[in-house]
Amino acid sequence: METANLEAATCFPFLQLPREIRNQIYSILLDSEAVPLLNPELLTTPPQGVNINIRDWPVFIYDPESYQAHHPAKLPEIGSIACQGLRLTNHQVLAEVSDAVMIANPHGGTYKLDIMVLDSLCLSWIALPTPLPGLRDLVLDLRIYTQLGWNGVGGPGPHFQSLLRLLTTFLRTGPSFSENQSLLPDLKVDSLTVNVVDYVDSESFRPGDYHTSQRIWVWLRMVALSGVLFGRVGVVRFHAKNKQDEWVMEDKGDTSRLTAEWKPYGWTL
């Protein structure tokens, strides 16, 4: 009896708050972003005194050879990763959060993906604020820990090919990156933003240098100006410490020819 009273005393009566206050809480949570793994070392060696189970993190390991995304953790549901605990409370809160998602993003939302570039791509969704029909912008934050793999023989190297294939897979299947998902032939984004994140977050792993950013810019510009993204992406933006650029997609005609030219490098739509 005392245990039951103690549990009742420590449980906050959330639903007794006025609906307006609950809506404000949902709004704050919807604006928040998930925190990705701090650095690649945590994939294998958690710091001393910290108990981290990689299966508790929604991390995808994207294999550049098989183009498959293996995710040990369940994909977060739409509507801000920070809201997932509330969604599981009961049906009333689930309905209220779903309403708040639509109110907060009446004109669509921004999906944000953290990408640690190692031998493979380690992916973590930071923000999934709205269902796919409301997707407006896609932001890719690149944390680069290798200067190799960006240039190939006569074309982009395996890392850039993986990024292009990743974009293809997303536009085909959504945020699960699963080829087993049903296809989404009409999925489009108004803008694709590629951010080369510039900070040191590990003693053993260092972010890519200026030359790496320049290589990414060269290949991204070439893809954007080719016209192959037309109809799927409206604008491509590139942000790095010393360089910013933007390209509006234009119809260059003969889509089948463009797709055939870029297919060896990862674009298969």
C-alpha cells in the first residue's frame, strides 16, 4: 500500500494540466533535436563509467559495398524523436502529439540526418518532425573522419557514391533506408542541404580538412548542374566552413540518359 502511494506521489499528473499548457510542452519537444553519438569511438568503446548500449541508439551502419543500411535500433517514429516517450503514454496523449505535429508543421517539416563518415556511413536521425507527405527539406550533417574515398578514377569516389545512393534510397523508401519497404514514387524534397560539420570531437578521429570539403563541393555541384535531380529535389545547398553554394535544379531533358550516366555512381531513380 505504501509502495503504491509512493509511486502515485512521484508520477506527475500530466493530463491534469490545461490543454494549452500541454500543447506548449509538445511544441517545445517538437522543436528539439535528438543527440547523435558524440564520436565514432562510442560505436565500439564507451567511455569509462558510462554504460552505453549501441542498440539503444538509432544508428544505421550503411555499407558502401552492399548499399544496405543495417540498423540495430528501431527507427524513431515520426513527430520528433523527443516526443517518443510521450507517444507511448496512452491513446489520448498519442492523439494530442499527432495533432501538435500537424499544427507545428502546417507547410511541411525538415528531416535532419547526422552522418559520421568512416569506412562505412554511420547514420543517426536527428529530426523527423512530420509524416513523409509533409516532408519539405532534407538536411545532411557530414562529420568526416577520413580524407580518402572522395575521388575515384574518372568520377566520384566510393564515399560520395554512398551519399548519392543514400539519397536515392531515401527518396525510394523513406527514412528507414530499407530496400524491403514499399516504394515511394512521388517523394520529393524542396531542398537538400549538405553541411560539412567542422569541429573536433575526439582525440582519435579528426574531421575532414578543407581539401575534403572541396572535393565534396565539386561532385555535389556536378550532380546538381547535370539536371539528374530535377523533379525530385528543388534546390541543393552546400555549407562548409569556408564555402557556401546553392544550385536550383533545372530540367535538362532526356532523364533516361542522365540517369544512365549517373547510375554507376549511385543514382538509380
